[in-house]
Amino acid sequence: MEGDATGADGGGGGGSGERSSFVIGLIENRAKEVGVAAFDLRSASLHLSQYIETSCSYHNTKTLLHFYDPMVVIVPPNKTAADGMVGVSELIDKHYPANKKVTMARGCFDDTKGAVIVRSLSARDPSALGLDTYCKQYYLCLAAATATIKWIESEKGVFITNHSLSVTFNGSFDHMSIDSTSVQTLEIIDPLHTELWGTSNKKKSLFQMLKTTKTTGGSRLLRANLLQPLKDIQTINARLDCLDELMSNEELFFGLTQGLRKFPKESDKVLCHFCFKPKKVTDEVLKPANGRKSQMLISDIIVLKTALDAIPFLSKVLKGAKSFLLHNIYQTVCENPKYANMRKRIGDVIDEDVVHSRAPFVACTQQCFAVKAGIDGLLDVARRSFCDTSEAIHNLAKKYRDDYNMPNLKITYNIRQGFYFIIPQKDITDRLPNKFIQVVRHGKNLHCSSLELASLNVRNKSSAAECFSRTELCWEGLIDKIRGDIAILTLLAEVLCLLDMIVNSFAHTISTKPVDRYTRPEFTDDGPMAINAGRHPILETLHTNFVPNNIFLSEASNMVLVMGPNMSGKSTYLQQICLIVILAQIGCYVPAQFASLRVLDRIFTRIGNGDNVENNSSTFMTEMKETAFIMQNVSSRSLVVVDELGRATSSSDGLAIAWSCCEYLLSVKAYTVFATHMERLSELSTMYPNVKILHFEVDLRNDRLDFKFCLKDGIRRVPHYGLLLARVAGIPTSVIDTSTSITSQITEQEMTRMNANCEEYWSLQMTYQVVQRLICLKYSNHGDDYIREALQNLKESYSAGRLT
């Protein structure tokens, strides 16, 4: 809700290795529209999307599923799809195991009920949510929401508390779209080719580089933002304003860092547990099978108490904050009296000495003594039994130390086993006494128990379970009151995740870099993309002498052809541009001296070559499928980066395909960066003045290439660098000499023809140069005097024919 306080776009199936918590509902209609409802059980948030599926392979749906990484996908029964479309049900059958797919009757996908359910469960006001606007247009995602929520309540045995969910309508109007192939090639979440680097691999993905968050919720939010960057300029600038204040105010930055540490790491997950209410709240909680649930509920209350205790410190830190985002958090959270009232209600029944702990036995003891003494007599009896058995267990350990001369024998506790002994093997001179049972070797220690300990363990666990059950009954009224104010807990969870991402990830990353290495990006509605001295955010951490480069794209120059030999830096440059754009659109500073961007709706990449054995596709077929997807979905507000298109087929076919694709992208007016070895593609710049040619500087010294990794204007022809590599590889000298003679003749003919073309289109190029400079002046922040002087200089240069 960044526009209204946080802007926490929940989503993303967790970080690497984190178990997914998303339940997805999918449904489609005959018009190829797909409705998606994604429910995050961990953060109690519902994300609704509806879009038109443009590809027969359901590429957009696969991208969305890759983003959420669901634990369960709910679909209606199989249905024959039109126009060769595979259908969402068949898509799930193909890409997910059978245990992840749930089929529900089509009647469960009811959009009318969905609108009612979303209206009642949303923590935000329906008018602020825009439900009245969306319900008719996006009826499919509401239908999917009905089935999803019905399955959750049935499968989990809970009711979802009214006005407790964070509901968002996500679509192309909210977020930039990055397909799964681009996510991999840009190394957004995971680095490529880790198997080649070994265990000492220092290369990271963008997510791993930024993942200095302290909570799982902050990590999930970071991942979600990287996979679906923002498109709303107001929200992006709100985050950037917040970063400006943090970078200029050390007291605020370190105060927030310290304040966030006071909140338990799992606060966001625990706060959202109160959104789910068990269907049966009778004396069944006294049954042993429900003891674990009671213990978790008590733990949640203690975590909630700890989180509420941390709000006053956060309020003190944020009191003088000036940026809209931090000031809004101060007003909506820190100054909200409902949090203090909730803390008072908890203080009426919970012992003030109880604190949250991650140590298993300390946590168990805190949970048993959470309720103030004297409120429940049976609870007091169970506590005494728990204390007596705990003391007896420790006395037993002392007795064994003395009886068996084992001074290093320790008693340890975990949730699954309860108490058990740890004995160093070095203390056992002969053999372990028969008194000890269930012996398991763990490194240099033996883990074991005894019949006496097992008996005490049973009594101790029984007493603890009784404490948990009686505590839950004592807190039944308190829990109902907490659920009545669930909206403020949802807000607090979102705020903590957002602050964790901005402070512990964005601000921390910037603060660890040398001064002025990162800069705030500027955004315009339709202005150019201008990045001065941009650097690759990942690779610059591995190379201290990383060479920065520029990029400029505008309406009058919307395509850049990048040339240069292999290993000159072309692929790194393409990746660098995309990662800088992504960083900017998640509201973070970027590694550059200056960056002015327009908001992009999609990023497309065609980088890398390789067969796709799973789909029985050759290198060229894989290349063409990815290119076709770009052609079908690109728009004038997209960024397209292509590396070596057409090199997997014959030279004539490859050139024809690359040329025609360039012309198509020029007609769409998408911003395009095209890396190639095909020198004939440079002729595009003579026919289309909005094509600019760049090359990576390379020097030739003693028949060896000296890479400068510096981008220069125009074409730089390295004389037959392919033949140089062939000579180094050991091809016979006679073959190399013949090849050199043939290449020289071909090159001479090509140069004659290209020079003629340049003369023919010179006047058109001059006109475009003028237009490009006028566009730059249109979006300039300089004063009238500067612009007037620039226009006069432009006029004189054009008249003299020396405009470059």
C-alpha cells in the first residue's frame, strides 16, 4: 500500500530453498482470458490477476506460475480449448506433479460469490480497493478467488477472519512483466553456470546480492519486486525519497536498523496467523492431538506482545521523518492508538516477564507461564507438575554424572524428542553403561536416554500440553478481540516487510559502496533512457577495475547495434542495462553517475544459445521460439535486448532474420539493444537514422586482441580477428593465408557498397540528429537561457553540416 503507507507487493514463492506457501486458483474462458487468484498462506494476502493469453503455449501463465511457485494449483475440470490452446488444466498436468493439482467443480468458480467474499475479507475499504471498478471487468479472477478460498477453508479446517486479508488486483497496469527465460538469463534470482565455478563461487544473482534483509517476509517482498518491478512512478519515487532521507540522515538509518531488530524475525508470519480461525473452538483443545496447535497459538501471542513492545521505539525513530513513506508509516502505525489498546489487553492476562525466545526449552517454559498466576487453578497445578518434572530431569542428569564419572554429560532439549543426554565419546573409557538406551552417534558425541528419563519425559510433556491447553482456554476471549482488530496486524506485517527491504537491503547495499557509486534514477513519462557511466551491479563487486559505459535510447534513436569481437563485453553490457532498469523500477538507487528513465512495461531478452532437449528443440528452433514470443508481445514501452540473433543457421538466413526482426522492432518503436557480429546489419543505420551503431574498443598488439571494454561510437573493424583466433588455435599457415586473401576481397567490395549507401542517406541522418537533440532539450531540467543557447548552437551546426 505504498500509495497509502507501505506499497508492500506481496508475492513470490519465497527465496531459494524456501518452501512455497502459495495456493493458486486458475480458470479461463473461450476468449483466451485467464483469471488467477494467488493466496499466500504465510502473509495472508490475496493477489488477483486477469489477462488475455496471447500464446498457444500459455507463456504468460507459465511466467506467472514461475513467479508464485505454488504448493497447490486449483483448476476446473479438463475442457477442450479453442484455437490449439492447451488449456490451463493440461498446462498444470504437463508442468506440475499430480499431487500439486486440485480439480474442483466449475460451479465452485463463482464470480458473484467471489466479489462478495473479497469485499468481506479485504482489510481495505472496497472503494479504496477499486472492487466496484474491477468486479465486472475482472470477473474470472474473482471466480478463481471463490474456489481458492473454499479449498483453503476446507483443507485447513479454518475460517478466514473478516477484513483480515491484504487484497490486490495485479495486472499489466501495476507491474513490469519479465518472462521466466529472461529471469534466468539476467541472473535475477539464481546465478548461471554455478557448476562451473565450484563451491567457491563468488558470483551472485541480483537477488542474492541484495538479500541482506533480516526477515523472511522482507526477503519474499524483495524477490517479488525483482520478478515484477513497479510501474507506478508515484510509488517508485516514494521509495526513492525514503532512500534519499536514509542516506542523508545517519541517525535515522541506524535508528531504523536498530528498531527493526527489536521485532521478532518471524513477525510477519505470526501476525498473519490470526487471520485464520479454527472451525471448532470447544473443549477439543484439551485433547492431546491439539496440544501442538495450542502451543503455536501461545507462541504467536508472545511474538505479538514482543512486536507491540517494539512499536514505541520505532515511533521515536520515525517521529521526525520527512519523506512521505516514512511519515505515513509513523502516522498509520506508530500513532495508531489501536496498537496500544491491543497491548494493554494482552498485558491484562499475560505475564509481563514473558519474552519471545528461540531456545526450545526456554520457549516452552515461557509458554507454560504466559498467563498470570491465579487466573486458572488447573493451570497452576499443571505448571507445578511441569516444574517438578523439569527439576527431576536435571537432578537425574547430575546423579548420572556422579554415579558414572561423566563430568561432561549434558542434558539437552528439543521439541520432537524432549530431553536427552549428550555424552562426549572421550569420556567413555570402556563401554557405555547398560542404563543408557536409544544410543545414537553424532560426530564426537553420543545422544542417548534412559528408562528413568523416558518416564520423566512423558510426564513433562503431558504437563506442558496441559499448560498449553488451559492457556488457550484462558485466552479465548483475548484471541477473539485480537481477530477483531486483525486489519492493523496485517498493516503492521506489511510495514515491517517493506521497511526491512528498504532499510536492510536497499539502504544497506548503497551504504556499503564508495560514495557516489550509486545514484538516484530520474523518471519521465515519455522521455529517453539515458544512463551515464552505468556499471553491472553484480560483476562490479567481483572486479575493482570494472569499466563503466553509457546507453542512450529515445524516440529518435530507439535502436542501438552493439558490435565487437567475442569476449569484448557485449553480453555483459546487455545484462547491465536490464539490471539497472530493474533496480530503478523497484525504487532503488542504481550503479551509475546519472540515470534518467521512462517506466517500461516489459523486458524481453534473447541471450545465450543451447539445445532444449526437453522440448526436442535445436539451438536455432529455441532461438526462433524465443524471438517469436518477443515479436508477439512487444510494445512501444518495452525494452528488448538481443544477443547474436541468427547465428545458429546459415549466414544468409541469419542475416535476413536479424535484419527483418530489427525492422519490425523499429516499427513498434520499442527500445532495443542488439548485439551482433554481422557487419552488414550496420547498414540499417544508413536507411533508418533512428539506429545507432556502437562498438567495444579493442586494440590489436602483436597479433593479439587487447580488450578495453569501453563503448565507442561507430563501427570499429578489427582486421580479421576470427583469423587471428584461428591462427592461435593451430590451423596451418597456408590455410590462414588463403583465408586472409579471400576475406580482403570480400571486405573491399562491401566497403565500396556501404560508402555509397552512407552518402545517399546522409541528409536524412542529419535531420534525425536534430530531432534527437530537440527531444533531449524537451525533457531537460536546464533553464531558458541554457536551452536558448543550445538551440542556437544546434542551428549553426546543422547549417554547417557538421552535426554528429
